[in-house]
Amino acid sequence: MSLEIVESCVNCWACIDVCPSEAIAMGDRHFVISAKKCTECDGDYADPQCASICPIEGAILDAEGLSLNPAGSLTGIPPERMEAAIKEIQLR
Amino acid sequence: MDLTVVDSDPVNELEIPEGAEAKGCSAGACGSTDDQVSQLPESIREKVQNHPCYSEDAHHYFARMHVAVAPACNIQCHYCNRKYDCANESRPGVVSELLTPDEAVMKTKAVAANIPQMTVLGIAGPGDPLANPGKTFETFRRLSAEAPDIKLCVSTNGLALPDSVDELAKHNIDHVTITINTLDPKIGAQIYPWIYWNNRRIYGEKGAKILIAQQQKGLEMLVERGILVKVNSVLIPGVNDEHLKEVSRTVKSKGAFLHNVMPLIAEAEHGTFYGVMGQRSPDAEELQDLQDACAGDMNMMRHCRQCRADAVGLLGEDRGSEFTLDKIAEMDIDYDAAMKVRAVVHAGIAEELAEKEEKKARLAGVVVPKDDSAQALDLRPVLMAVATSGGGVINKHFGHATEFLVYEASPKGVRFISHRKVDQFCIGDDECGEKESALAGSIRSLQGCEVVLCSKIGFEPWEQLENAGIQPNGEHAMEPIEEAIQAVYQEMIDSGKLNEAPPRIEESVSA
């Protein structure tokens, strides 16, 4: 039972201070969660802390590999709107 | 007719950031206008007179720096995107190099030794400084012990402020900036999608309500302890524009000494909510109107440059690239020796500022409109732009200017209005659809100005400026800004220019 931080992490350090299990460390390119130490905050908090403060959608996955903060859930930008904006910028 | 230098309130700052293309996002830690400062109680004046972000006068002479030791944030703002990070970008929340407290102390001493005019060290991010209390306070603790001649300040979104006030008071931090965009949770929900609070992510109105309460409580606690509070607000058209007048009145009544209303920076390429969703930024006039409306109730700051969380130098310049970690590592800094030099430099500047102040007071005493003042007051005000690299004098070549300071001359005197950044490398945007030269960018940034004062100017720009209805003037090189403007306005009166309608300023000039 462990969460995972993936490469879209921007290294903002927010998660490291709020983890009750000291399971998060700086990796080579981004922060990483120790599968051995991570408890998903079970018994400590109602919600996993790293996923509750992380500002980046899609950066933290649950044990099944599903995003805990899917696209649009934190910024409020509808994913299709974001895609359209990216396409438009690339065409410039 | 004689003119006074009143150097008063309004300004606006349309942020056309430097760098490759149009940029933007916002919320930051920056600066004030001088007349307000002169109206402050002596105890406060003393604290702000050499702070470039709080005194319009001081910002021509004194420099500041930010150290980026605070990456984590505890809220999300719709004008911010934590993914974005670029060396050419100039806006709050953006940094190139994150520092440990140890590196920050080294960098601060290196800058202070090499730029003795640097008086202020601020921690402004790139996240929220108080959401990183360990790193922020270690930096402050060490600097107050090792570099006691540097003023320390911090800016925050306010969420963790009530819990940090005692610690802030310990480190001799006498200035705090709180970004307060609203007092109303309904409006707050349109600005802050969520906050992290008591180990949970709290969305919408509920989160905004907690944030607002913490900001107000923090403001009151700081004022109680005699710590100066400046309030920053981001003007978001259609969201909090009208409401900011109430914010201004409220924070003043609670004891904030200065209010800095900044324009929203929102571009789709920044990936922010406002950028992607097409929220517009305010134009220069809108911002100035709001600042003027608030000015009746509150001291307004108008020379803020919305600088990066790792900015170094005078406001409007960024010398950060001279002080990267690898460059600092090669410097051998003797801080005790540097402090002696710094004290001499600071005393020199203080003397110069005092002289300027005295002169201003003297000029103010001799307002003698020789013709009847009713007629004199009928004269229209004129906007003039100035190219300067600091020191309060006209000392920059037109072609080298990356920004212009805009002043208004009128029968009431000369007052600072705003700064305008020059988008030097603008390559055109969707609206104009064609490539534009640096010169056209400069001319575009001068819209509304009738005169531009600089130390020197080339023939080609001279001609194009004239064609655009802007009179270039290189006759006042190295002269104090306000006096030169006053002289030029007097010439315009004498030559009858002010009886004519102002020249039509062309919308845009292509080259």
C-alpha cells in the first residue's frame, strides 16, 4: 500500500513537510515516495497528506496507478479547454 | 506661473514584462509613492525612507533582493501556475534557482557587498514563505545575526500568518506584505480554488472564508505588535475591481500603512486558470482610476514592478544573473569590511535624499502663479516619460531604456504616475500579426505621453517619435527628473502649446 509521485512533479517541497511517515525524499529528478514507509496516511489522517497539498494535477498516483488529483480537479480548468489552449499556442 | 513639485499619488503600472513574448501572472512583494510616505508618522517614515519598495523616492537609489528559499505553497491562486519557470520571465512566483538557507545567506552577503545600495532582503517565494517556516526563519535568523545592516521583510498570502507572528517579531522583521484580494468568500471562491488547512484540501467558498479570516487576523496581530503592514491586491477586472475600494478602506482602518494594487497578469501560455480561461488584465487607465479612487482613503503605492521571487537590484532592473551560485562560490566576501563601505554609501544617499526633500519643500513654498490662478488651473495636464537608470536623474539613452517612468505635469505640480516596461524583443502578437521592431515597442509603451526625456537619442527614433506625436527631449540630460519636467511644462505653457489640442497619438507604429 503506497502512493507514488511521477515525473510531472515540480519539486515544490510541499509534500515533504506534511508527510506523517517521513516517506518522501528528493529523488534524482523529482521527489519520490518510499513504498516501504508510505501508509497512505491510514490511521493518521482522513486524506493522504501529500495528495492534499500537491498543486500539480496527475503528479500523485494511488496504489492502482490512478491519479488522486485528476486533470481539472485543482486548477478548475476543464481538460478540453487546456488542450485547446496548448494547441493554439503551438500553432503560433 | 510657477509650478510646484507635488510628486503625489496616482500611478498605475501596466505590466508589459520584459523578455521574449507577452507574459504574466501575479501577486508579489513590491513598492510605494513618496507623498504618502511624507505624510506618515515620523516613526514609520524612519523605517521606510531607505526601502525601495515602500518609498517612491527611495526606489531611485536603493536596491532590494529576494532570496528564493520558500518553494512550498498552502493555497492555489487562479493567477499562479507552479509549473511555470523561466529565466526570461519577470513576474512574482517565478525563480531560476531555489536556494537553501545557507546559500541564501551567502548570496545575500555577496550582493550586499557588491551592490552597497542594497538595503532590503525579502523572502517572497516562489511559494508562500510562511508555508516554509523552517527555511524562511532560518534564513532570517542567520541574516539578522550576520548582516545586521540589512532590513528584512517577507510577503505572504496570510493563511499561516497568525501562527507566525510571534516568530516574525523575534527576527526583527519590521515589514510584512499580505496579499489580500478580497474580504468576501464569494469573490474569494473565484480567485482561490482551494487551500490546504488542518490537513485537508478545502475548496471554494469554504476555503476562501478561512483564508480571508486568517489574513484579517494576521493583519491585526502584526499591527498590534508594531510591525508595518503593506497590503498587495491583484486587480482582476469583473472579479474584484469595485470591491477593492472596500478592501482598501478596511485594511487602512485596521492599520495597514500602504496599499499596492497591481494589475492581473494573465496569458494563456502561462497555463494559469485566468490565462487559459481568457480572463482579461486591466488596462493602464483602469488600474490608475482604481488607485486614484482608493487614494482618497489610503496611501497607494504606484511604483511596484511585480518582481520575481529571486530579483536582485534596483526595482526595474534584475541583476540576478551576476549572482548565481557558481559565481558566488568564487567571490571572497569580507562582510565586516563591506558593512563599513555600505554605511558610507547609505549615508551619502540619505544626504542626497534629504537635500532633494528640502528643495521640494522650498519649491512648494513659492507657488506664485503670476497670471490669475483660475486661468492657470485651466491648463491641461501633460504626461511625460523619462529614461533613467536610477539616482533620480535623466541619465539613460532612449535606445537602451527597458522601462520609462511616467510623470504628470499640471498646474498643481509634477507627480509620479507609473512605470511602463518596454517589450524590447516583441515579435508581434495575434492582434497586430506582423513583426515589430524594438523601436516600435518603445513607442507603443509611451502611448499617452507627449514628451519623452532621455540623456541621448538617435535620429531614427527621434523622427518616429515625432511622427507618433511624442516630442523627444535630450536637453535635460543628468538633471533631476521633477525639475526637468517642470521646466519642459513651463516651456510648453510659454510657447502656447497647451492651448492646442493634444496631438493625436497613433495607435501603433510599425517599423
